[in-house]
Amino acid sequence: MNTKTRRDELLSTIAIDPILHHVVDDLAALERLIPEAPSEIESLALFRNQLPRLLEIRGRGQAHTEQVRRLIELIAREPHQVETWIDVVNALTIVTNASNLALLLLPARSDDDAWAREQFGRNLLRHTRRNGDGEEIALAHRAVGELPRRPHHLTLPDTGDAVREIIETMARRAGALQPKAEAAEPGAPCVYTLEQAKSLKAYFTAARDLAGMFGRAQQLLAMVDEMRAITEPDAMTTDAIESGLILAYATLLRVALWPARCEADVAAKIAARDLVRSRDADPDRFGALWEIAFGQGETVAGQSSRFLNVAEYD
């Protein structure tokens, strides 16, 4: 994968892939993991075991961040290319933000997952402290949650087997953080580069049914609330509640991330915001993630008259 800018590279000479690939971000991709089952509760409970690896999500987010940096450097060489490439920037921004939000939304189910989330969380807090205001710092702390006081990677091995294990672990994680831009199975997320500019533009310009997404999230949260009312829930119900929350908030985060293109989109974003802020029983970090995603979506919307800012209607 081309992640670094060559000295002689120009946007005007990049070899664009003529094939139109279906771009899928890490939040949208969760829906495809819901298995068929005799009941919705069983389906949600089984979904808990289908969740993607956080280390792979971290790799995709990092790879797309590098593509954004590459594009910014190239635009600096050819400023007249801004309009041609602006929707590629927007697409990569949303895909990157979706990966980062998914990384903090989903549960860690392995040591690699925990490591990926911890490393990203520390980086996010460091970046926010340097560049954010008090409100942004507080949101970042809420979104990241409690971190170990001592970073896991600083724990030193004390036996030969432990040394070998840590070397293998470091190699595996380093490889995962440098994913290749390879075709994925239909509906699965993968890494996209500037060479897939045509596909990225199509992803960004495609109409998004934000009202439909909001309705889906409402449906999931209604199911969660019904299951929470069960006096003595069994393990399947407990798993289904967690899965329902994950899927609902993944959908709400997508509503927040995408810029509004019409008044119906604005209404959906306002309704989503009000719903999230009213749900005191849900994990606090989920609400913080939504506020972060909403700010990111409004930043994209503010760059062009093609989009509407919620603040103008609120």
C-alpha cells in the first residue's frame, strides 16, 4: 500500500483504479455480521460472538489517516486540484472516523483488542490535550474510559518463553497496523488508497437515509429497553442487550458522522442527539462518542454550501 508521498508524486499523475469498488466503513459493516436466528433476541445474542477484531479496525483507521496525510501533502503541490479531490478527503475522513469510533464503541475480547484500544485511547487523549479545549478534553476522557495506570506494553518479560511471546506479539501487532489494500469479501471493510479515488467519491456522494438509520436505532433501543425490564435475564438476554446497544449506537454514530444534505437529515440528526442525551441508563462513553461524531459531521458540513449545519436550524 502506498502510504508515503514520493518527491515526484502528483495528484494529476496518480493512476486511478477504473473499477468502482463498494466502500464500506467499520460502523456500517457491523450490520452484515448479524446472523439469522429463530428470534431477534437470539440473533442479537449470537452477534456478540461475531464482533470484529479491534486490532484490525485500528490498522484500517491508521492506514486511512496516512492516506489523508498523503493527500494533503499532494494538494499542497497542486492547490488547483482541491475541488477535484475534496470529496476523496471527505470520504477518507468519514471512513477514518468510523474506524476510530468503532474502536472505542466495541468491547475488547482479547489481549490484542485491549492493546489496540488502549494505544488509540492514549493517543486520542494526548492529541486532545495538545489541541482541544476543556470541553473536548472532557469528551475524550468520557469516550476513552478508564485506562490502566501503567501501559501494558511497558510490562517487561522475565523468562525466555515470555521474551519469545512478546516478540511474536509485537510482530503480529505491527503487521496488523500495516494492512494491505486488498479486495475484501462483499460488505466487509478494507483499506482504500488515493488510487481508489473514484470509489471513494461514489461512497461520499451517495445519498444516506439518515432518517431511516435513526428509525433503525430507535427500534433496537426499544428492544433493549424491553429486555432490560426482564427481572431475571438469562445469559442470552444479557448478550442481546449488549449487542442491541452496540448496533443502535453504531447506527446513531453514522447519523452523527454524515453531513446533512436536506432538512430531513437535519431533523434526523437533532432527533438522534435528543435521544442519546435522554438515555441515562446507557454507558456514558457511548454518549460521549456520539457527541464527538456529531462534531466531526458538522465540521464536514461546514466546508460547503452543499450541506446544512444543524446549528442553523436548532
